[in-house]
Amino acid sequence: MSKNEHYEKSPKLTVPQIIEYCKNDLGITFNLMNEETAAEFLRKHNYFFRLKQYAGVCNEQTKKGKYVGLDFGHLVELSTIDMFLRKLLLKMTIDLEHYLKVKIVNDCQENPADDGYSVVDSFLEKNPTIKMSIIKTSKLAGYNGFSIEKYLESPAVWNFIEMIGFFEFIKFYSYYYDYFHLQCKYTRHFDAVRRLRNAAAHNVCLLYNFNPVQNFSYDMDTSFELLGAKLGIGQGTIASCMKVPLLNDFAVMLSVYTQLVTSEKVRQKTLEEIKTFFDGRMLYRKQYFEGFPSVKNAYNFARAVLEWYSSKAGA
């Protein structure tokens, strides 16, 4: 079967044609944002393929595939909130990456069984493609404060972690503690942190769907912790929300962040910043989503989790 036999190419549309497509084919209304303003938004601020992803928050469609109760203004508002949220999450996950590096370097320095080199040699021996990737990347680097080539022949923990990306770093982080048979409670949460960081860094739409994913491997430790906490929301809602990848990853990231970021000023300032966003801009047009229970449940869960972990961290 050829590609074209099971996938029909979408035609290229101009902005006026997109507006007509929204109305006639998708059932999207233009009450919260009129057609002229919507057209201007599409010309200057976003493109429809990306914007349409946010239609996933609408759970009701007709047999012909038209959305029920979905307005163009809903899509624009979600895309705007999403933009600000990604910036905050990227900031927090970059902080996490830094403090994870601080921890592993300190553990290396305090570990009498570690000379700083053998564990890196062992890791690269088992992952030869990483060294090749570093060599390739080093030829393009222009912002490193040190010469990668100088240390590449025999890298130590403290300079090796400056040569690799986040994916390779968390792989090495896990390897380090297994190599020395040391306990580290953070490694089992790395999948959630990595997903959230990559989504934010690569500008992926986050707020496109809040429905539970039945086969999703949610973080059981964090789930049990939240089920035992006094969040002010039902346990059924908590269990359901933890099956939403974004909400699970957000909760896990907060749990790790409040434990790992050792600078009280950084931790408190960042948590206050995201709480201000949740209580301010995120609620600016909250009346738009009165008819979207999944959006309201997601917000209530995320805000309660944010308050819980912030209070535990003294923020």
C-alpha cells in the first residue's frame, strides 16, 4: 500500500479559506473572537496546523466531525497560555538539570571509590555512539567555556557532564549510581522530567488534551504521595489526572524540583513566579472554559499540586 492510499494530502489554504474551513467543516464559531481578528492572528502570531491541536480539549463532536461548543477564541487563549507555561517549565527543568549536575559532581568528589575517570570510561565503552556524537558536536560548538577536544581523550565526571545533552546526561546519571551501587531516589522520575523538558524546549503544544491515557505509565510514587496529601480534591480525580501525561509530568517535576534545588532563593522565587501565573494570566479568561470540565479539572489539580509542593518547600 502506498502512502497516498491511506493518507489524503490536505490542500494548501489561504487565511480566508482557513476561516471558512473552520466554520463549514469543523463547526468552529467566531463569537469570542471575530473573523477579522482571527485572520489577523493567523497572519501575525500563529499558524492553523499548530492552533488546531488545541481543539483536542473539546470532547464533543458530531458524526460529521464538527466540534460542538468550540470557538476560535478557545484555541487562541489556550495557545497563549501554553506559550507562557512552556517558558516557565523550561526555566524550571533547566534549573533541575543544573542542580542534578551539582549533586553528581559533589557525590563524585566525596566518593573515595571514584577517581572521577573510570566511571566515565566504562559508560563510554558501553555507549560508544555518545563519544562520536560529542566529537561531531564539538566541531560546531562556539559557546563552550572550555575546549572539548582537550578533555575528550580522558574525560572526568565534572567536565564530561558539560559535553553531553540532557538525554545523555540523565542516562549517565543513572549509570553513575548503579556503577557504585549508590542509592539515588531521583532516577526513577527522570522519564517524566525529560519528557517535560523536551516538550518545553522543542516548543511542543502542551495544553491540547486532558483526557486520561489508559496505558500511560504514570509515576506511582508521586501518585501515592498525592493520594495521601490533603489537596482538597477527590482521590478519583487525582488518580484520573495522573493518567494525563502532562499532569503526571508536572507533578513529578515539582516533586523533584522542591527536593533537589538547594538554593532557597531560586526555589522560592521560581515557585512564586509560577503561582502568580496560575492565579493571574491563566485565569484571565477563565469564563471561556466553563463548558470544558476536563480543562477545569486539569487546572484545579495542577494548582493544588503546585500549592502542596510549594508549602512543603516553604515557598
